Amino acid sequence: MKKIALLILSLLFYTLTGLGISLSIIANIGVSSFNALNLSLAAITTIKIGTMTTMVNSLFLAVYILLTKGKRLSSYLIQAVSVLALGYVINFFVYNIFGQVVLTAYTSRLSLFVLGTLIGGFGTGMVLNLGVLAFPIESVCQFLAEKWQKPFASLRYGVDILSVALSLSFSLFSSQLFVREGTLISLLLLSFTISLTKKMYELFWQKRNDVLPSS
């Protein structure tokens, strides 16, 4: 029962992550490295951004399944559900809720991007804190880090660098540039928000345990 409750909470925070990503897209000042790749692919294929996000995440999930030789079925199923949910949420907000929103003032776009990054970072941080769901990219990087005995951060940053390089390459075909100032802001602010969320979460449980009487 507890695991089901944590799963539901994780999916809710996954929804927050999708909302944050959607706001950063609407701001139109560039997006995070991974989302820049997804947007570039969506632009040259005319596939919706949420659908493309699901497809790319599913590719990483397939790689994870191959790396783990299909031995973690429950993890695959949970990640598949979360990946589908994230794509649906992004499509819902980008095309249905914010589809008619057009911001012309740069300060408004910048503010919206910062807000989206904070919301997305908080949602992602809480998903990681609860430890029920895992993002396919992180799962692949974590597995390879353990296998190759390399720092997880180095592999994760490697994915970001590759995403930026591919996004810039694909932009030549669509004439739309998604690696911009928002990409740099996201690099700094997103990691900070996720880290801060983790610290606040740990502090909350530490204080809660201090208040509760020991058995």
C-alpha cells in the first residue's frame, strides 16, 4: 500500500516536471540540452514535442533493458508508464493549455522560463527523492557508471553535450535554434533546484524523526 502511494505521488511530481518543461518551451528563449534535442527532432519531423520526448526516452529505456538483459521487469514497466505520462502531460500543456499563449516582452519570457525551470527542477527532485520512479537516461548512466567505474555526473554531462551537439546539427534542417540562453540558464538553475529540493526533503525527514518519539 505504501509503495502504491509513493508511486502515485511520484507520478504527480512527474506531472509537475512536465508542466515545468512546457513553460520553458512556451518561453521561447531556448531549453535544456535534452529538451533542445527533442524540440529539434520534433521540428524536422512535425511530431508533437511530448510525443517526441516519449520516443527519445523510450529509446533510452530500450538501451537500459538491453544493458540489464531484461531482468528488471517491474522497473521497465514503471518507467514505461512514467515516460508515456510525461509525454502526454507535455503535449497537453503545450498544445491545449498554452497553445494560444504568445509572449512578446523578453522579460516575461525570461520570467516564465525561470518559473518553468524551478517547477521542473522541483518535480524532478521529488521524483528522485521518493525513489520509486527513475528517468531512463539516469538509469542508463547509473548502470554504465557502475559497470565502467566512472563518475555518474561525467556520463550524464556527456549525454547533455551530445544532446546539444545533435540539436545544433538538426537545427540546420529546420532553421530553428533551441540551444540558446535558456540552455545555459537551465544548466545552472535546474541542477541547483534539484539539489536544493533534495536537501529540503532530507531536512524535513530529519526534523520529523527528531520530533517523533523513538520506539
